[in-house]
Amino acid sequence: PRAIRLSEYQNPAFLVQDVSLTFRLDPHATRVFSRISFRRNPEGPGGPLRLDGEGLRLIRAAIDGTEVQPKILPAGLEIDAPDAFTWEAEVQIDPKANTALEGLYMSNGMYCTQCEAEGFRKITYYPDRPDVMAPFEVRIESELPVLLSNGDPVERGDGYAVWRDPWKKPAYLFALVAGDLVAHSNGFTTMEGREVALNIWVRPGDEDRCAYAMDSLKRSMRWDEDAYGRAYDLDVFNIVAVDDFNMGAMENKGLNIFNARYVLASPETATDADYARIEAIVAHEYFHNWTGNRITCRDWFQLCLKEGLTVFRDQTFSGDERSHAVKRIEDVQMLRARQFREDAGPLAHPVRPTSYIEINNFYTATVYEKGAEIIGMLRRLIGEDAYREGCDLYFDRHDGQACTIEDWLKVFEDATGRDLAQFARWYAQAGTPRVTAETRIEGGTLILDLAQSLPATPGQPEKAPQVIPLAIGAIARDGTEVLPTAVVELTETAQTFRFEVGTDDAVASINRGFSAPVILDQTLSAADRALLLAHDTDPFNKWEAGRALARTALVDMIVQSGAPDRHFVDALGPVISDNAQDPAFRALALALPSDDDLAQALTDSNATPDPDAIDAARTRMQTAVATAHEGALDAVYDAMKVSGPYNPDATDAGRRALRNAALSLLTHVDGGDRARAQFAAADNMTDCLAALSALIRTGQAETELQAFHDRWQNDRLVMDKWFALQIAGAPGETGLAVAQRLVEHPAFDWKNPNRFRSVIGALGMNHASFHARSGGGYALVADWLIRLDPLNPQTTARMTTLFETWHRYDVDRQDQAKAALRRIQSTEGLSRDTSEMVSRILG
Ligand code: B3K
Ligand code: ZN
């Protein structure tokens, strides 16, 4: 298959004025009637009418009422057409046979759609590209009780419903749902006085698990009005929960479709983390109404225009609703775990890629999370007021348009007069910048020598310096802050900055708040780090200091088989006991770096990560911390007990997080007594799962796993946790045997993406097991990817990223991983999605 290139972008030859669709629903023989008015684009390239289409059976086509015989192409059709005309077509599709979950498909008897990025072409012939925008009218014919599409309802009759979406939209935002559903309903009055009916549609029996998603939606609607001046623009906002879904959720205009796991929550079935994710994803999809829908992308290379911005918006929202400090730490952890990892491997690509074979492979951490970091840096560089001014101008100038990153940057140049040409390199250059910082103090002046470099990445050997905003402070040896946060802009390869600090003994706190997504090399002693952990006023860098201490200590243990570092163990004392600090923050500071984090740290220090040694070192460190602080941990475990009915808010969740962090450590010294008691007494999923996962690490959770299974076997979302936890959390290599056993379990419904991820994905999360020396982890994952690919290429391709770090490991493991990848690659009929991923990973 040919690569699509940004440099080859052409305007559409025809524009669409209006779309009218009729769906005669049938599981195996749905008929789609389309009536589309086209007119030639004066700025287009000319030529015949070309429409995208895939897997469609064309029954009839007409132009201005006259039947025509278009030329059928492998991926669409072509026909000569006048400058303005009405196209009519009737096609037949088979939703029941659609296992790829793209286009119109069925999930548990319900019809639903997923069109982004290029799924609409599986529904009917159309110019399936985001820069063709039109209003849609949709008639659905079916005996099913609930029939939904985009926009506002127009008409409802016996066996049919008509919807009209007055807002011009690209086809990827089209949606249709039909099923036996019930609504959890509520309402919202916008700042413009519009009364909006809000509905969350779920399967009967799930309606009592929608309250938190509804509450999140209403808070998101209010927040977008306050923070960005954006109000909702239809009379109805529908959310539908679907069991079979390839990703998290989809922002279809007025009809968001969600993976059920990001909608449904009750205290007994969902954890605090689930609640927080539901809030974030509901917000994210809602915020797309303006950033994505009203203003969309000109082409798919501009994906970060809507995704980076919308992630930034949802992160800010969650921070406002909960705690900015905690949210920032969590977001950076995620950025490092997913995006830095991507940047360091064969899949590294710019936030705005310049070529792709399958666009679905580019819904990546780089486009989303690094895309969001860029917006954060932009706001830091120009200030909050100018950022808001620029956004206002963006909405004003580009409403109803399909835009580019250039359009986005231009509004900020116009609003501020600042040249953003160098800043734009953040979109074009792949890789994580490295900043080295050398500091010294002379006569009360802190002198900071900063240098930046950007490693070569696939297709990009040479890089130019970027503008890097770094927030800097300094803490004196006695713990007082001698330099409050100041932001410097590193624009050259190397630059020196000076600050008056009035003392000769202070430690610089650099990249506060993680002001830029870079890897910072700053030589600090363990004592300096302990000082920052104890006294930094910037919560992110306070956490970061502890994290760096832990990472260094663990790397030493692994490389030199040393003992757990006393500096680190001692420094955790105040973290455990200082009640003046936020419990949620303390929980984060108590957690050790992940296996993946340590594997990367070892790679960075030119060592070959040994997954068993990493696992063993973490366990030894946890035991050392627990032994040293048993009394304090026990006290905090008791003190953080939450009383009263379960509340998912940040305060209670923070207390549970700290208490469960203590539990996890204490389980290393108490033989699992507390965890067993907590498991038996738990009245919410957070405490239940924390206890269960602590027990799983001891290798003695048989009874509890069985009890959990018996209680929840009919609850699909909870059973996903049952599968995932015992595989991902198993100690050492034992997760592999657990996974080998569970793929035989009757409830392993591998065609359901959530269940597939909770088994195969969970194995990938367990380093010692996935990277087992035998190669059995790689082989098992490869077997299942080969099996899933013909049914669901998108989920398969996404999961090949488990292999993206193969180059880190020893030659034996590399050979095993490559053999598994080659086996996937040489599978007959492998999808375009998976084959693109595997070739890139193999390099
Ligand atoms: N825009 C969708 C993602 C679509 C993925 C297509 N493979 C969800 C989101 O980012 O909000
Ligand atoms: Zn999005």
C-alpha cells in the first residue's frame, strides 16, 4: 500500500452542500440510501467525481435522477459529473459481519457506528475526508425502540426516526445508534439560555451506574463556558455506552459513543481511578464539540490540532476539579510511560506526522499527549490572558472550517505579535529533547549553563534547537526558597542564565511543574535530591526529586547488586507521616518507578535491562521501606481510613490512595494479614482491588480470586479487572503461566476488545512475564495478534506496540522478539494496519 503524504495534499474536487441518508436496518442486509448535493470546488483540482467506498454493494446510483454506472475502483468509485448535481445511491452492507468495529456494526444486538478516521466509507460512497463538511439529515428505519443520530430529533413515527444536524460536519463525525436501550436523563441550561436535554443511553440494568458520567458532563459543560467561553449548540446531547469498542470514546456531533467502561460506575464496581478516567473522558469528548467538531482538521496530518488541544483542555479541567499538583504528576507519569517510550523507539514520529499508510496507527501518545504538552508550553510562553485571547480569535476566525496547525499558530501570532516559527518545530521534529543543566553559585549568583539536544529519530537525522520554556527555582540548604519560580526560554543549543539567590549553598529546582516535556540531566547528589523532596515548594519537582532518588537507588541495586539506599528509605519517613501534605500527593511519592521506567533508566545508563532483576530489586526496596517504616505505615493505614458512604471526590480518593499505598508496602512484612482483612471487609472496588493486588504479589490470592470471580462473574467490566489484575500483577515470570491458563478460560471472549486487552494487554504490562527468557511471552502475544488481526485490525495493530522496546534487551530476547514479529509479518493476508506497525517496529 502507498504512503499518504502531507506534501501531496490537494483541495477536494467537489464540495457537499447537503446530505440526506436513510438507513433501512437489518443485521445482515442493511440498505443505505444517500442523496447528496455536490458542487465543484472552484479551488479544487478538477477532474471526475471520486467517492470513497469500502466493502459496499452498490445497488443503484443516479445523477440528477438519471441512473448511472460509475466505474468501481478498489477503494471507491469514479464518474464524470457536472459542476452542480444531486447524487443518489443505494448500497447494501452487513453490520453483523463487521468485526472490525469500524463503520456500522453490531454489539449485543445494538447497531452502532465508528467513523473516525475513515469508517464512513464503509457505510456509503462519500468524499470521506475531514475538509468536506456538510449538514446531515438522517432517517433510521427499524423496529428497535431507540433510534439515534446526530443533531436534533425532527420526527418520530412507528418504526422510524428522523434527525437533523444543522452544523456542517465532516463524515467522520457521523453516528447512528439503534437498540434496546434505556436513558439516564438530565438537563442543562447553557449560558446562552438554551435548554439542553442530556441522555446517557445504556443497556437495561445499567442505568443506575450513570450518575457520575452525567455529573461529569454537566460540570464539563459549565467549565467550557467559564474557561473558554464555549456553549453547547444543540437541544440534545446524547451519550451511548457500547460494550464492543476499539478505543475509549468518540466525539460524534451531539451523539458521543463510549466504551461502556468509561461510562458505567458504581462504588462496588469501579475504582477511584475509573471515576477519574470517566470524568476526564466525558470532558474530553464534550470539549471536542468546539475543538474538533465546530473547528475540525483539514486533513489527518493535522490530527493534533484537535487531539492535543482537547487533551490539554481535559487535563486543565481535571486539574481545576481535583488538584493541579496531583493531576500534573499523573499526566507526566503517563507521558513518560507512553510518549517518551514511543519517542525512544522505532515508532518515534513528529506530533504532526508527514506520512502514513494507515491513519488509525497515528492516534498515538505523541499526537495526543505530546500534542497537549505543546499547548501547555504555548500558554506558558505567552501567558494565560494572551492564550485566551488567541483561542477567542481561533473560534471567531475558523468556526465551521477545517484547519491546519498553521492556522492555529497564526491566531497566537496575531494576538501577541510574537513570531512562533521556532516554536512550530515542536510539531515537526520527533524525539524527546534532552536538556543538560550545570549549576554553580558564585557570590550569591546562581549560574545555570543549559544545553539542549534532540536525538536522531527514524527519517530525521538532523534537528534544530527548539524553544524550551523552563521554570526555575532554588532551595537553600536550610530548606528556604531563595528563588521563587521564574521562567527562562532556552532557544539556542547552549545558553547561560544568572539569578541572584543571596546564598552560596542552594540547589536549583529546574523544569518546575514539568514546564517542558524534556529529559533533564542535572547532576544532583542524593543529599540534594533529599533536600528538594523535603522542601521544594513546587509539588511536581518535590515528587520528581523523590522519583529520581528512587530510580538511582534501584538502578544501583540492579547494576551493582547494592543494598537499598538509606537516603531514599529515610527520605520517605516524612512523606509517610507528614499530615500537612496532601494524601494523594504522598501516595504518589510513595510509589516506586514502574518496571518500564526502570528498564528505560537502565538503557539510558548503557545497561541492558534484566526484567527479573528489576522485579527483584523493586521487591527488595519495598521490603526495605516497609521494614524501616512499619510503625508509621501502620499508623497512616489506620488514620486514612475513610468513613461514611463512598464518595469518588479527590479528597476521599486521596485518602484511599495513601492508605492503599501503605497497605501495598505493609504486605511485604505482614504476610498479607491486613490485605486479607481489607479484602473481606471492602465495600468499594478501590479498596477491594488494592487488597487483591497486594495479595496477588505475594502469590497467595487463590481464595480471594475465586471469591471475586464468584461474586462478579456476570459483570463484564468487573471481570475485565479480574483477568487483568492477576496477569499484570503476578510476581516475576508467573504472569506468563497465568495468562496461558486464562486464554483457555470460558469467559475469555477474545473478540471483545476490552477483554482481549485485559488478558493479552495485561501480559504485556507485566515485564518479567512478557519478556520471559523463554520467549513464551512474546510467542503468546504473537499467537493472539495473528488470530485477532483478520477480525479486528485496529485493535491488533495498536497492541503490537507492546513490542516497541525490543531493542533495549539482550540478544537472546531481541532474537525471540524479532522472531515473534516476523511471524506476525509473514502471516498471509495481514491487515494494512498491522503490517505497517510491524514493519516500523522491526525498523
Ligand atoms: N477521536 C476519537 C479517536 C478516534 C480513533 C480512531 N481510530 C476519540 C478521541 O480522541 O476523543
Ligand atoms: Zn480526542
